[in-house]
Amino acid sequence: MPEASVSFSILMFTSVICLVVLTIFVCKLIVSVTKLTDNANVIASSVQKEIEPTLKELKEAAKSINSIANSADSKFQSTKASISSLLGASACLGGKLKSFSKGIIKGISFGLGLFKKQ
């Protein structure tokens, strides 16, 4: 029986040592995970601070582009109307001039339509 007692003591001693080593590694893991989450929070807050002004600038740029497109659209409509009236009056001179004026109007409207807001 003394052999069983010695074997049991060695088993208990080894188990306690393994448990202590495992506990140390788990504590180190918890500390590392805590540092990682702190760093992730710092990164997220700095990204948030940088994104807010950028989004404001993009919003202002979109408003500016929208106003330019609306202005170009209104100018395009007035230019189209004036060209139509000018070419429409001269189209009375001949049938070929009428188809020519339609082609010019279509070309100008297509070209100016590229700048139109969609």
C-alpha cells in the first residue's frame, strides 16, 4: 500500500503543478485580451473622429454638385428653347434645314444632357 500512497502523492503534485501553470497562462491570456480590446477601442474612436468631418465635407460637396447640376439643367433648358426657336424659324426656309436643325438640337441636348443630374 505504501506504493499506492507514493503514486497518489506524485499524481496530486503533478496535477497541482499543471493546474498552477494553466492558471498562469489563462491569466496572461486575459491580460492580453484586455489590452487588445483597449487598443481596438482607441482605434475605433480615432476612426470615428476622422470620419465625421470627412462625411460632412462629402455632404457639402454633394450639395454643391447638386446645385451646379440644377443650374446647368436650367441653363440647358433655356438654351435648348432658344436654339429651337432660332432654328425653327430658319427651318421654314427649306426641308433640309429642318432635319439639320433637329440633328443639331439632338446633338446639343445629348451633349448637355451628360451634365444633367440623374
